[in-house]
Amino acid sequence: MKFAQACIESLATALPDEVLTSAEIERRLAPLYQRLRLPEGRLELMTGIRERRIWPEGTRPSDASAAAGRAALARSGIAAEQVELFIHSAVCRDMLEPATASFAHRKIGLPATAQIFDVSNACLGFLNSLTIAAGMIESGQIRCALVVAGENSRPLVEQTLRTLVEQPLDRNGIKPYFANLTIGSGAVGAVVCHEDLVKGRPHRLIGGTARAATAHSELCQGDNHGADALAMQTDAEALLIAGVELAQATWREFCQTTGWSADTVDRFVCHQVGSTHRRKLYEALELDLAKDFSTFETLGNTGSVALPATLAAAIEAGAVQPGHKVGLLGIGSGLNCLMLGLEW
């Protein structure tokens, strides 16, 4: 896919105030750690995640998405009335019907003329939505879109802690639940528009490549667990191997599509899983780790929010400068991989 006129006009995050450290999670898992004789500090040592944030109880995904959407519009030179497409792109949704975008649309105060819907594709939903918005802009269907994602990790983390403490699991039995403890909460929003609407320097979406490896769709699965909880089980080791293999094939096609290479990219932003995943990915793709920017250490894995929120943090920190070529390397369970080129 290639784009010529679509730009990210503004990008903003909304993050919870409450911090949940890996040390606090292990304190709550003390009965399990004592029974299985697990060493303290194991969670942070294996993942590199010191802490993650969680929304207050009762927070809906639409609340988080709306907060990020309002923040993106506040940074934008585009008014809410100009938004013609609105997408909620998170894993988390308020309910199956209606679309969570309906609730967030009302909370933000977007016009009735905006087309709204949800896009769900595990941790790739936000990037997928960028390509949908860009494609509609390129085809002349719309001129401006607002893409948001709001992830709420509290129900999953709380249910996982209960399961690990209450169930008589052995060391092998706890492995499918380990990835759940890395999940954090957050929200992100982006105004995507035609270059003619940009008042300052245009931040251009160049194009990219998507690939699927659905033979591995059973390696990470999540679902509802009762009325107010979530459940997820992950074969983390197999997922890492299959994910890196898929990323290698996608990276080769990405370079052919964009004409970019490892040397021409100024900054890489990946999906934020943890230290081991990052190291393995960069080694396999033969990329310079010094070009990476990460947030997993303090935000954990925030699902569809992780990559765009990290991009926003990199811009805020000055790690992404005007004119920089940025490689967005997304991957999600399914398995699906989407890599996009952005010229900031």
C-alpha cells in the first residue's frame, strides 16, 4: 500500500494516574510464589517492565478513547465539526453492540455526519485504522478522520491474579497466564487528514505492508470471563518465534514497497511487549537497537495503544524530529503484522 496525500495532523495520549508496579503484582502473588518457590523480581527481570498503569474501576473503553480523542483535537488545527470518519480501534470494547465508537462519538461531541465504527484486530487495530482512514482520504471519500483506542487492563489483570492465587497450578500451569501480567492501560488518538488541511509541516503516511500467519491464531486468545472480567492465555515462547518469523517476511516486503532500508530509517517504533521480544526482533531484522524508542518499561503492553502511544512519547521526547523517517513495526495475535512508513 502507498499513500500520497494522507497525513497525521495531530497525535495525543491519555494515561491513567494509578501505577501498578511489578513488585506490587508479585506481592499480591506471594502465596503462589511461596508455594512454587519462585524468586522475587522474576516478572521485571523477564520482561523489563517495572510498572504499568490502570484505569479506575468502572472506566469504560469509550471513556478512555474519548479522553484521547479530545486531547488529539485539542492539539489539532482541525475542528470536531470537520471529522468525517471516527474509528474506535481497541481490543477492549464497552459491549458487543452497539459499536464502542458510538459511545465515544457522543462523549467527544463529534458531528452526526461522521461515519463511525469499530475496528478490532488485537494489537494492530490502531495501525489498521490508520490505513483505512488514509485509503479513504486518498480515494476522495473523506478529508479528515479521528482514530482512537482505549485499552483497560484492570479486568484482565485482576482476574489473572485471582486465578493464579486460587487455582492449584504448577509451574507449567502458570505459563499461559504470565503475559497477562505485562498488560497496562492507556489511550491514544490521532487526527488523520488530507495534506491540504495541514497548516504546519505535514507528517506524511508513506505506505507499508501487511502480512498474516493465521496458522498461529491459537497461540494467544482472549475472551470475556463473566460479566466484569476478561481471560487470556498465551503461549509466549511459540508466539515469539512465530511473530519474529512473520516480521522478517513483512520487513522484506516493507522495504520493497517503500524503498526504505534499515539505514535510511531514522527511528523505529515497535509494538511494546517487553525486553526479550524487542531484542529478538531487532536481531532477526538486523536493525540498530539504538534507533528504537520504547515505553514498555513504564507502561507495559497496552495492546492497540502501545505502538502509537510510544510514537507520541518519542515525538514528545525529541527522539523523532521533523523530516525523520519512522518505521512503525506492528504485530498482533492472529498472527498479523503491519509495518508503516511515516515521514515526520
